[in-house]
Amino acid sequence: MKIVPLGRTGLLVSQIGFGGSRIGGIFAGSDGRSQALDALRGAYEAGITFYDTADMYAQGESEALIGTAFRGCRDRVVIATKGGYCLPAQRKLIARIKPLIRPIAQSLGLKRTHLPSSISGRLQQDFSPAYLTQAVEASLKRLQTDYIDVYQLHSPSMTFMRSEMFDKALATLERLKSAGKIRSYGIATETHDDAPTGVRVSGIGTVQLGFGLLDLEPLAAGTLTAAADRGVGVIARGCFGGGLLKDGLNAHQLQKLTTKSDRILALKAQSQNAGRPLLETALQFCLATAGVAVTLLGMHSKLHVRDNLRYYYAPALSAEEYATVQHEPFRVGNRSI
């Protein structure tokens, strides 16, 4: 596994990182905890050293699982987490009675997307100094560590980043860094329009953004180049298009799911012509793009780890392959898209 610098943070990370948004939670199944720990430890054994989570993922259980997995080798992994979202009262209650709810959710076949807001609660944000300080302390406890390698503001809006409260939030993170609670800090952006602002801010060490074959805006807009010029480490998420690039989705299904269906069909055709699975092409594209330090991949089983490693160790894209999947127009049948 290739190890690279995470911008100028002083941290060294594996090229692919473990995305922890889907480990833990009431929908994980009866063996979800052991499965997640097996996945985390399997990833570590394979050379993956970067683990990204957030205090809101699975009501904090994602952080707790990562803390348990690496309790005996904390200094050998880089842990990034996020804060700024406030758990609604409903989710706090779910966190306390999760062992009782999990088998019920499993037996009923419930999914995350099935829950109405009246049950899951409506998320709000708080980036005040008091809240961030409290959030960092809570994350440290769940992660079973005395420092966090990368602490990220979780999806701050453009309006917030243009306000005085943003400066106060950054000052708080700088104080926590001086105290040794965090080693570096950054922003996990919600949309590609937010990323350039994060890149330009003094003190920011990392920016997490959506990037991949279906999210080329950071490349086209020069955000990746700007981040590299300023020494900001880019953490890319969404490499697999939120599941849209996986096998098994036909043209009709894709048209119902996304406006990018034609683009996906064209990518599938090109990747097939090259003799590659599309997910392999997608990951190799991110690995080959200058300015991306680490690419997050969602994993919650050892099978996911194994598949992702196979895509990682596949031959790199040729210059022609890279140019073909990056640039439009593509042709599907008689249509130019």
C-alpha cells in the first residue's frame, strides 16, 4: 500500500482510506459489531492506515468501533473524525436503546432511508466554541484516545463560512490543536461549491470533498490544483458514485435514480472495452488524479475490503484510458452525450 503525505499536515496516510459511515447502527444486523471489527482489522492488516468517521455516524458507534479496533495500535493509524451536527433527541434515545431496537429493525427489514423525520429527528448544526470543545472531548472518549489526527467541521454552509462564527470555530480548533487534543483540522464540505472556500482559509490542513468519475467539478474548477499549491490535503469521497457505478443496475433503473444515467452507461461501455470492472476504473481514476491524497471507500465487511484491494492493486490507467473517462462527449448508440 502506497503511503503519501496528507498535504502539509505532517501526517502520512495510505492512498485509500476506510470510510466509516456505514459501520454500527441499528441496521447493522445482529453480527454487525463483529463484522465491522473484522473489516477494520482486515483493512489495517492490508496496509490501510487512514480511517474516517464522524460523531453522528450510527449515533457515535462508528467512532466507538474504530476506537476498539485500534486500541492496541493507535500510533500506527491516522484517525479523522467530524463534528458540528447535533443529534436530535430521537437519535440520542435510539443510541441508548440500540440493543433493543436492532433486532426489531432487522426482522422488519427496515432501512435507513425508510425512517421518517418524525422518528429519526431533524439534524441541526452547532459550530460554537462551547459545542465544538464538548464534541471533541466526546469523540476522544469514544475513540479511546487522547488525540485526534484530523478533526473536520462537518458540512459547514457557505453562509456560515462567510460569517464571524466561522473565525471563532477555527480559533477554537487552533486552541484544541495547541492543547494536543487534535493534530490538524479541516473541513468536510457538502458540495463542490464549498470546497474552494475551505482551500483558501489559513490554518486549514485538509478538505474533504466529493470527487470521482461522476463528480469531476473539483478537477475542472481547479480546486485540486489550488489545494496542492497551498499544501492542503484532499480527502476524496464518493469514488463509486454512491453505489451508482456498481454492477446490476440497468439503464431503466439508472434513469430513475440519477440524471447522470447516460454518463454512467458510457463509462460502463468504455470500461468494458478496456477489460476492467467499472469500480476498478473509478478507483484507478482517483488514484491517478494529481492533488488527491487519500480516497475514501465505504467498507463494512471483510468482503468489501478484499474487493477494494483488488481494485487498488489493478494496473494503473493508461494516459489514453484516463483521458477517455475524464472528458466528454461520450457516445451511447447514436447519441452524443
